[in-house]
Amino acid sequence: MPTGGGMMSNTEYEIGGSRMAEAAHCILGSITKLHLSALSHPFWVEKDHIKEEMGLIERFQKEYSRDLYIDRLDLNDKYTQATIKSIKKAAPILIKKAKSALPRISNKLPLEVKRLAEYSYSFLIVLAREMLKSVEMAEEDGKFTYNAYADLKVKLAVKDLRIMANEYLKLPDNGTLVDPYEK
């Protein structure tokens, strides 16, 4: 996944999406590290990092859902225009990459790890779609009226991701990945 979802940092509104995408990127990175070092590193190695990144996603979603972040955006401002351009460029790429990654998640992973990866990618897809929708609506309406972070789909994606993170965090601290096909 692209760092920060591939978004820039032209406005606080855009920074919110970039920060949330980066935190999901970090969760996925933790899963990858766990998978790559499956036999030598127990689950607890990445638990605190996943817990931290999940907390960041929740805090960012809550913070950036406040209307002040869209109220500050002026379509005549060069930074707002740069944000629109950035999101319109980054969102489709992020959606495409996350969709293409979903079917490549290993079936050899424990269910809790596999689901955390799936829900991380799904979260990125929802976030990117709603951010894209917000800038497209702003261009149509002549002003920002739709805050992607306040949308129910984004809130539910965050909630679902939290549920999967919690399931992962219940795994035994001394557990490691074992190839289910080995006997």
C-alpha cells in the first residue's frame, strides 16, 4: 500500500485521510512481518504496534469527522485545490491496490490474522471511496458539504477493524504461525 494512502498534506482534511491510511498500512506491515518471521517470532511481537495503530485510526476518525475541517476548505484556495487533485489521484490507486491485495492474503494464516488483514484492506477501500466522494461532491456543489470521516460507512469500517484487531489481540502471546499443511 502506498505510504499515507498516496495522499499529500495540503490541508488538514487531507492529512486526516493520509494519517488513517498510514496507520492501516502499519497494521498490514505488522501482519507481514509476523508472517515473514512466522516460526521465530510469537504473536506478542506485533500486538502493541497493532494496538497503537488501531487507536490512532479511531482518534483520527473522531477528530477529522468534525465539520471544522471541511468548513475551512475554500474551493478558491490553492491548497484546497491541491487537496482535491491529490485525493482524486490517490484514491483510485489506493482502492485498486487494496482490492488486488485482498485475494492474495494467505489462507495459511490463522483466522484472526487473516481477518485483520482483510478488514484493513476493506477499511482502506471505504476510506478512499468516501474521500473521493467528498471532493467530487465539493466540486459539484461549489463547496465542501460532505465530510468523509463522519460518514457512517467510514465509522462502521473503523468499528469492524477494531473488532478484528481485538480478535487478533486475544491470540496467545506465545503463539506463532505454523503451516497448517505440515504434519
